[in-house]
Amino acid sequence: MPDIRPVFNQLNIVSGDTAASVAFYRRLGVVLPEQNVWRTDTGIHHANAVSADASGALHLDLDSVAFARLWNAGWRDRPDLAGRVVVGFGVGPRENVDRLHAEMKQAGYRSLQVPCDAFWGARYAVIEDPDGIAVGLMSDISADRKSPPPDV
């Protein structure tokens, strides 16, 4: 089996006030296009800034606490999510998420979210590093696997 080489491609901030975070990062000069801001009747739940260079895209994502609890089962009963971060790695094909998640779990690392088919079209899992930082493992996105976002 070929080695899986995770590629750092995302920093996700779980925000206690996503609208305030969007305003802050825009004021700072980060480009957060309006079409990359996801709102529901209950407010802003996700915003995405993408910076691309020759080495690839790096995403800065801002997510509401309510939304983070949907995509990370390990955080569902946590009252202390505001200010948490998720360091994200792309791992290529969908099967790599399951394989790498299983290898990390077998090595003794805690799983926060078992591999699942995420509504945005990727296979996704979350493990925890030794310091308690959430580390997302995400496959390539498949347009044919996308589904409507959940109610938040």
C-alpha cells in the first residue's frame, strides 16, 4: 500500500460569535467573499477564505459552535468550544481517510469523529493530537457526493 502523505490545507476556527469573527478578519484584510459565507435563519455558521499559491490552496474557515458540533461528534457535549481550532489535512482519495484514521486510533490517539461522508462531498474524520488539538482528515471532494447542508 502506498504511504498516505497528508497535506496541510486548512485552519478552522470555531467561533463564539461568527459574525464578529467575519468582521474582524475582514477588517484585518482577509478576503472573505460574501458567496463564501453560509447563513441560516440563526446566523452565520461558516465562512471560508482561500489563499492559493503555487503549492496549493490554504483555507481559513470560521465555523459557529453549533455547526462544529454537527461535523465533530466528539464536541457535541462540550461547552468550551469557542476559540478551538481544527488543523486540516487533505489525504487524497476517500479510502485514505478511513485507513489513516484507523492507523492513528490503533497507535493510541483519540478519535473525535469517525470517518463519515460529509455533506460537502468529502470523506471526513477528526482525531486529537497529544495536546488536545483537533486534526481533521479530509478526502478530495466529490461533487456527486454532496448533499444539502444540515439544519443549524
